[in-house]
Amino acid sequence: MNRRILLLKKIVILGLLLGATLCCTQNALAQAKQTARYELEQKGTDSEYIVISMKEEGLFVIRDLEKYKDGKRIWKLLRLDTTLQEVWNEQLETENNAKLVGYEYRNNLSYILFRLGEHEASELVLYTIHIRSKEIKQYSIKQAVSFRITHFNALAHSITLGGYVQNEPAILLYDLDTEKTKLVPGFFISDTELLDVRVNSNNTFNVVVADRTNKQKMKLVLKTFDAQGALLLEDAIEIDAKRMILSGISSTLLNDDLLITGTWTIGNSKQASGVYTTIVDPFSNQPINYYDFGQLNHFFDYQNPKQAAKLKMRSTKAKQLNEVPDFKAYVIPMRLEEQPLGFGLLSEVYLPTTSINSYPYWANYGTPYYSGYSPYGYNPFMNRYYNSPYQYNNNSQTSETKMLHASLILFDLKGKLQQDYGLKLDDKKLNSLEQASDFIYYKNQIALASKKEKDLRLLVGDLDGTLIADTLHTQLSNPEEIVKSESDSNSFARFWYKNIFYVWGYQNIRHISRKAEESSHYVFYINKIEVH
């Protein structure tokens, strides 16, 4: 009897040790840590800050001071290093009617694009700021026609502007050396949609369009141009007659092959049925790989388990019958990451409101300024992070958009589905359709993150295992202070570089030992988050 008791004790102890080992192993995979913080006092009437990643060069921060000097509008410019220390603090003077429409960073130059006035034919003004010398150069870009900008990219000595003249796509190339604008040939075609304009790692750029001139034989077309606008490559890929391409993003030639990915649907629906991939090859026919959402393991994680199982079963049954599942959702691709092992695509599921255009893919443009009240102002340029100044910024909105779910899908180098992950966004309410999550795909590390009020919610792990949920609480600079409240609609997480996120927002900070009327103040903050 005693032997049996001793044996049971050993089994219990062994079990506890194994459990502790497993817990430690999981925690080792799930370590996210705040390693730096930056704060600035913020008044309720101040406009929002715009935060631009410069990768290993730090962060570039812009804010409209809403002040004027000799008829000029004053903007605050900040450069922070990767430890979130201020490197310099300068001001930029623009015309009084300058409206910020886009920004970009490349090779130690920050690019800020303004339009002088509200009209689409108004003159554009580009400023380049050298982040080390602080030298500022100004360029005027005259326009002869009304040009609706949807994409803005920087090359080595020029910029590309993608958009629409009336309802036809157009690409403009502005040379910074000669200060001349040229129209890139091969566009201005009716029934075509501009999906993407993206700069490659070798200083060329891709343009992706959906060609719908022939309704029976629609095509996905990629064109690659050099920095002077000369056509280098063109590939027209036939689209399945049963499907409609909604969106497209191209890779940037970090790997040998170019990948195009995005969302597709059936008929003229504004909602997506799944995602697709294809490898560009102008010398042979490359098929488009179509995946409905039911083929993903974690796309339905935001649904209740019973509904998720039902949708998965319907997808499996439809595939057996060679049919397309009937499930659709409002889904928008946010970012494509390219790594030596393959590609990572982040898409988000959202619930549109009646006051916004719920179809963000087709010529979706509006004034970037928000007319409603927000205690922190409003940042209409959130999505410039992915080269689309106006892509999701619709006409003035006073109602919310609910962000439901973040889906991260990994593809191999041939565009074949490998695995996927899902992070529930808990109906994160935003003033417009904006990116609500981001991810790290670096070496063997995977992390998917989204800000929820005072916390950063993550899924972290490696390519060989299941991602583990983690919650990171904000650490303040002063240990005698606590976060009293934070606006969820003005707080975001973004990939910075390698295994690092930056998180920013606006917090009401309270000092725990002072009187109530003296204890609270508002701050704009940036946190550095490292994942190991």
C-alpha cells in the first residue's frame, strides 16, 4: 500500500514537472516585452500625430500644429531613433491651404505630399526631408487634369502617383532631378481597375490592374517598369470565368519570383469569398490558386465554435461537389510580407456601416479630413503605411466601422497555402476602415498583434508550433502613474523591423498620489515591443 502511495506521489510530481516544463516552453515561445517608451503631452484640441516607420533608422513623426506664421501653415517634424529617443525636432512651413495626401520613406529621405486645395486638379507640392542632415527640398507638381490619387511611392530619384483620371487608371512619374512629370504609357483604358502600385527592391515598380474589358475573359495584369517608366515585363493572367478579382497586392522581388495575391468573389458582390495567389511568368501560363475561406484553419475563429464548424463543413462539402461555398465576408488585404521561406498575407474582416462606402476597391476616394468630433483630433492617413493615401479614407464619416478579425496566411515560394492564423479583434470600433492589426514574420518567428484599449493582444510562436495567446500591458515611464483610460479607435500596433512592433495612441494618465483634480493628463505615446 505504501509503495502504491509513493508511486502515485512520484507520478503526480513527474506530472507537475512536465507541466512546468511545458509551461516554460510555451512561455519561451510567447515572450513579448516593452523595451522603450516615448511620451508627449497632448491637449484635447490637438490634432493627431502621424507615425512613419523608417525601419532601422527609427520613426518619423508629423503633426499639424494648426498654427500659422506669415500666412504659412506650421507642421511639427520629429525624428526618433530605435530606442525612441529624440534625434531632432524641426518645423515645416507649407501653404495655408496645403492638405496632406500621402507620405513615404526611402533611403534616408522622408517624402510628404500635399495638395494645395480641395480640388483633384489642384497643384501638388512634395517635400523631401533628409533624416540625417535635415535638409528640406520642395517640388511643385502641376496638373492639367483632375487626378484622383490612390497610390504614392518613392523610387531612388522619382516618385510614382497612381490613380484615376475620371474612371480610367493612370500612372504619373515625377522626376526629382529634372522636376518634370511624365505619363506612363499603357493605361487610360475603360473597364480596368488599378489594384496596386508597388516599388521593387531593385528600383523598378509594379502596377497590377484587373482588366474587365472582356466580361467573358477577364484578366489580372501585372506590368513592371524601370525608374524612367519604360516597360520591362508584362504578364496577363486569365481569371476563372466564375470568379471576380476584388483586390491585389504584388511582392517586391526580394525573392526570385513575383507573387500577386488578394481577394476574390462570385459575381458582382462587394464581399469576398476567399483569397488567391499566382506567380508571375510571362513565358508560360501560370494558374491562379483560389482558396475559399473555409479552406483556412483559423479564418472562422471570430465566429462562435458551432457556427465556425458549420461553415467549415459547408466549405468541405462544396469542394467535394466542385462548387464554390456560399460564405462571404467584407475582407480587405492589408499587407504582404516577403521572406526567404515564402510570403505572409494579412487580411482583416470588418463590418461596414451604412454611412461609408463598403466597397473599398473601386475608385474609392474622398476628402481625407474628418468633420466629426474626436477628443484627440483625427488621423486620416493611417493607411498610407501601405502606399494608398485615399484607399480607405471615404467622405466625411460620423459613424463607426467594426473590425472583427485578423487573418494571417503563409504561402510558400510558389504561392501554395502553407498555414494560417487568426486573431479576434473583438469588434474594435474605428472612425473609418483602417488597419487594426499587424504581424511579424521574421526568420522562424511569427507574431500577430492588435491594440485593445490599454492592452496589446498577441499571438506569438514559431513556424513549427501553435501560436500562443499573450497580453501585454502598457508600462509607463513613471512608476507612480497608471493608465486611467485609452481611446481604442486611436490606438494601433504596426510592424517596425525584424522582430519589433511599435504601438502608439493617446492615454489619460493618472498620478496615484496626487489629488484627483491634479492627477490626470493626456499624452501621445509610442511603445517599442520586442518579440523573442
